[in-house]
Amino acid sequence: MKVYWRFAALTVVIVGTLAWLAAGGFNETKTYYKTIAELDQMGASAIGKRLRVAGDVEAGSIARAGGGVRFVLRQEQRTLRVVYRGTAPLPDTFRDGAQAIADGRMGSDGVFQATKIQAKCASKYEAEPGRPPGAPVRRAGL
Amino acid sequence: MENLGSISLLVGFCLSLYAVAASAAGGWKRNAFLVESSRRAVYAVWVLVTAASAALVGALLADDFRFAYVASNSNRSLAAAYKFAAWWGGQEGSLLFWNWVLASYAALVVRLRRTHDALTPWVTATLMATQGFFLLLNAFVASPFRMLAVGRGITEVPDGTGLNPLLQHWAMIIHPPVLYLGYVGFTVPFAFAVASLAARQPGHEWIHLTRRWTIVTWLFQGGGILLGAAWAYAVLGWGGYWGWDPVENASLLPWLTATAFLHSVMMQERRGMMKIWNVVLISCTFLLSILGTFLTRSGVVSSVHAFGKSPLGSYFVVFLGLALAVTIYLILSRLEYLKPEARLQSVVSRESSFLLNGLILLLVCFAILWGTLYPLISEVFSGEKMTVGPPYFNRVNIPAGLFLLLLTGIGPLVAWRRASPDSLRRNFLWPLAAALVLAAGLFAAGVRHPYALVSFGLCLFVTWTIGSEFYRGARAIQARTRQNLPAAAVELARRNTRRHGGYIVHLGVVLMFVGFTGSAFNQEATVELKPAAQARLGHYELRLASVRPVENENYAGQTALVEVSQNGRPLGSLRPERRLYKSGGQTTSNVAIRRGLTEDLYLNFAGLSEDNQRAVLQAYVFPLVSWIWIGSVVLVLGGCICLVPSAKPGHSRTGSGGAESPHPEGTRAEARPTRH
């Protein structure tokens, strides 16, 4: 039985270590999903928290300036100004009208400071003729 | 054509249900007539799914845009290979492809097992139950044969909307099918495990029967994941090969549990231990592969890879729930057949290293699953949707991965039952010393990254132990046959392919770890250059020679011609490109990579600056990344060696590992005639 106790102790040490590492990583990167409306409601309490916001990129709003990219996200009539200063290049799918997800923190000036941008161009083909309403829109495969 | 396809799917669905009923009843009542009938139903399902697939592929190749699926996944100017690949490019078609792979596997299993035994009917029933579920989805929820013209007043669709340009890449043609061959293939060993429980078979016959099958499936899954990584690196423009995206994680999870399974089955074969554990592992693998399909298809977790939102989700939840319930019931009701025949005798033993390996793989799997599903979990339990990022995954998985790497070096050399201090010293003294010397040398050379030091040290440690195993075994053969050393090493591998193939797989993993560790030393810079201006990154000088427009019928764009030199010595030029695809209007960047064994130079042309005067270039140096791809090839090669039957199975006792472990995993296993 001694062997089993030893093995159990080893297991506890391993599980404990991994759990401790996981908990640390968890608290460090935990990000809240918020709608733009919720962000507006949060007001000053949103400042500094890690947040993830989704919306459509407003047409014509993308501007590259001073090493950063500024654009406006729109979600149900509400808009949010975003600036992205990350080092990774923006995804190719990021452009006017694309659905974008911005990860970052709310700045005190009301501009969302994004550190990561993901984008999908879901509306890409919707304006094309010959496409019936409700036909499935497929994007990237597995 | 469309009617042929739809009807085939419908009849196929009915027949798969019939096959479940007939084989289960046949197995229960030992009615050979019913069992034979279910076997033929399996063939019929294959014929029908093949016919449906042919109908869809025919429509894709013939540009028949009346099909909604063809119109949204293909266009006229697409190359024929991509038109064919559009079979698995979209939601409905890839489900059909899934069905076709499963039907083919099922037909193959039935074909290979012609003897009437207690196992086969339950294997058939499990396979066909899964098939029935996927055919249900394909026939009623996501049919690839929906037509555009019917009742909507559309008479002609001139052209389709095409395939996403990012997916127009060779790796994207083969990555999904290879991955699917893996995902779907796990159904087979699971079906044998279920059959073994259902038929109340003690022992490990199901493991013998599915050993090769599991290795092949594991190779496909791993190969598929690595192809995806290679594609991401070469195409996506951020230089990464893995981003802990939910869909990537979903494909990794069953592969991790399958890795644990492949190792722990040896415990059952050699020592009759871990029987419950093995059934649990293969069930987890199957359920996780279904879960992965679900995550990819339902849109419940947002991902860059996922198909759009769809009503498939609830069906998957029901199927997963049923499969889980049946599996748990079977395991609990058959516990008496799963009793271990031996006990753990020492913490320092082969058994213990297998247990630890399984434990860590499962913990890693759980941590990744938790992180992946966290947006769902947090929404259900706290009402607030939260997500976790790559740092979470890295913090858990890097140390866990390094510990697994350590076990890779220790496990195969530790004796079964109980290892003596003397054997430990003999096996590990020199590798350990070499690892410490390397780590100290790297530290002296200025490497301060702790994980990198540990990782490089462990890589040498594992390589040394593997090398010494080959060396000792080959010397023993050489002493008897007087061959030269390399020939003796080949002879050694042939005598126990499973053991030595496994070593080569381990070596592949080591090489991949070398590549992963290189990422600790990545360098990057974003520069804005006017023509003829220069920038530096690491020891490279980059000079923008020109920016030229390019245009053809598919896309228009600009090419930056960048001359690369090192300390004034020219190394040639790189041509990253920025393209605007005319159909669909998507911009993509084509990165330029100068690959090398020590490091890759990676250039991405991000576009022109605001004033149109300067080119914005993102430049990266990725040390050692090529070793990931080299390691992948070695891994697949090692896996293939495991599949070759061992020559002269009685003669593999070449003295490796000393007197305590007379010979390694299972010549007992290989000595028995098996069909798979």
C-alpha cells in the first residue's frame, strides 16, 4: 500500500502544480465579453478591465496613424472608437463592414485600446445578385 | 443528380438504423442471419453515401450553380483541384465527407472481420449508430443538395461566390481530409471497446484488434494538426503556427487522449493493468472528437476557423449525451471484467511512468478543454461571458509539455515492476550529465530563458537515451551477425518495430520541441521604408529595392522587393506581396520566408503608409522553427515503422534495458495473428 500512497502524493503534487499554474494564467488573461451598449453603461468602471468587444467595422473609418490603426466598431446603432497598436499584422479579413472582435482595455479617453483584433467577413457576399435570402454564408473551413 | 443524392442519403440513414437494430439483435440472440444482414447493410450504406458524394462532386466539377452548396463554395474560374476540395470546404459538404469516411471505415472493418464472433455485431452496431447520427444531420438538417431555383423564381445562377482565397493553398486541400481521417477513425477503436464491454469479453482482444488502427488514426490526426500549423505559418502572415484557437484546441484534445491511450494499452497487454483507464481513454477520445466536430460546426464558441452559426448544435448535444450515458452505463455494469491482474509495485517503474504520462496528458486535456469552453461555462454559471487567452494555455502547457518530454526520456528505459538504483545509474547518468552540461553551456553563452534552458537540456537527454538504446541493441546484434552498425540498427528496428518505431516518434517529438523552444527567441520589427532605404533586424539588413504593381485575372496587388544581406554579404531577395482578390474583394498578404535550419526570416508586406510614400513591412526572425516541420516528418515516419509487422518476433530479445526488463512492450502482442 505504501507504493500507492507515494503515487497518490506524487499525483497530488502534479495536479496541484498544474492547478496553481492554471489559476495564475486564468486570472491574468480572463477577459469579459461586453456589448458596446454594456460598455456605455459601465462608464468609468470599464476603464482598465480586460474586455472583448465585437461589432461591425464602420465603412470608411479605418485610418492608419502614428504606428496605430484607428477605426470605429458599430453594434446595434451604438459605436465605439478603437485604436489598435499591437505588433501582429491585422488579419486580411479586417476591412470595412467586417465583423471584428477587439480584445483590449478601455482607455480613460473613451477610446478602446485593442491589443488583438480578429475579423470575419461574414457579410462579404450578401450584396451579390443571384443569392437568395437566407442562403447559408460559409466562411473559413476547418 | 440532386434527387439521387438526397434519396441516397435518406435511404442510407434508414439502412444505418436497420444495421444497428439487426446487428444488436443478432449479437444478443446470436442470430447469424441477422448479423450477416447487418454486414450487408453496412456495404449498402457505403454505396449510397458514395453515390451521394459523387452527385455532389459531379455538381461541383460541372459548375452546377443551381445547388446552393456549389454556388456558395465554388466558382467558374476556380482550379479543378479546388472545386474538388470544395467537397469538404463548407458545412454541408464536409459533413457528407465525414459520412463518406465513416462509411468507408465501417465497410473496411466489416470486410476485414469475416469470422462470426461475439465482438463483430456490437462493433457494427456502434459504427452504424454513429453513422446514423451523421446521416441524420446530412439528410435532414444540413443537406448539401438544397437547390436554389426551386420556388424562388431564380432561373439561372451565372457564377458561384468562390472559395476564400486564404484557403486556396495546397495544404488546405489536404489538411481537412487528413484531419477528418483522424477524427472519424477514432470511432473504430471506440466501437471495439464498446463491443468488448457489450459482449462481456474480459482481456484485451479489442486492443490487439485495433492497435494498428489506432496508430493510423493517431497519425492522421497528428498529421492533420501539423499540416494546419504549417499552413497557418506560411499563409496567415503573423508567423505563428498555433494560436490556442478553440477549433485548433478541439483537434488537439482527442489526439492527446489517443496518445495517452497508445501508451497505456501497453500496460494492459504486458501486465493486465489499467483496464478501466483504457476504456475510459478511448471513450474520451471518441467523445472529444465528436465534441470537436460540434465546436467547429455549431458556432457556440467563436473562432476564426468555425463555420457560421447553425442549428446543428442541439443535435450534437443530444448525441454526445446519449453516447456518454451508454458508455458510462457499459463501464459501470461491466466492472467485474475490468479488474486489474497486477498491482503497482514501485513508484520508480515503467508502470508508474505510464501512469504519470496518462495523468499529465489527461490533465493537459482538461485544462485546454476548460479554457476552450470557458465562455460557455462562465455564461451558464455566472451569467457573464468570459474568455481566456493564449497566456493561460501557455502557462499550463509549457511546463506540462516539458514534464512529458522528461518522461519520454525516462519511461522507455525504466524497468517494469521495480527499477534498481544500479539500472537507473547505468541508464541515466550520462544523459543527465550531458543535459546539465548543455544547459550550463547555454547559460554561459547568455541564454537566460529558464524554460528554454530546461527544454534544450531535456531534448539532449531524451536524444541521448534513445541513441544509447539503439546503440546497445545494434551492438548486440552486431556481435552475432557481424553487420556494420547502421545495418545492425535497421535489423534491430525490424525485430521490434513497435518499440523502435516508438523511439523514432519520440525523436520526432524532441525535434519539434527544439522548434517550439526557438519561439522564446523570436525577434520582430515593424518598419516603414522608402525605396532604397534600409532597416536592421537581428543580424539581417533589409533594403527595400522597389514596390511594383502586379495584376492578373484573379487578383491585383503590389510586390515589395526586399534585398536581404548579413554583415554586408548579400543573401538574395524576398518578395512579400499584397493582393486584392477581384472576386469577393478580399485582400490577402503573401508572406515571403527565407527558411533555414537555424532560423527563418519572415517578411510580411502590410501595405503602404498613409502618404503612399513608404512600404510598411513586418519583419520577423523565427529561430529553429524548421525543426518543427522536420520533427513532424520524423514523427510520421516513426509511426509508419510501428505499423510494419516485426520480423522474427521471437528474436527481439537483444538485451536492451538490462536483465530487469528482458524485453520491452509486447512481442506477446505481435506474436498473435491479428487481422487489423
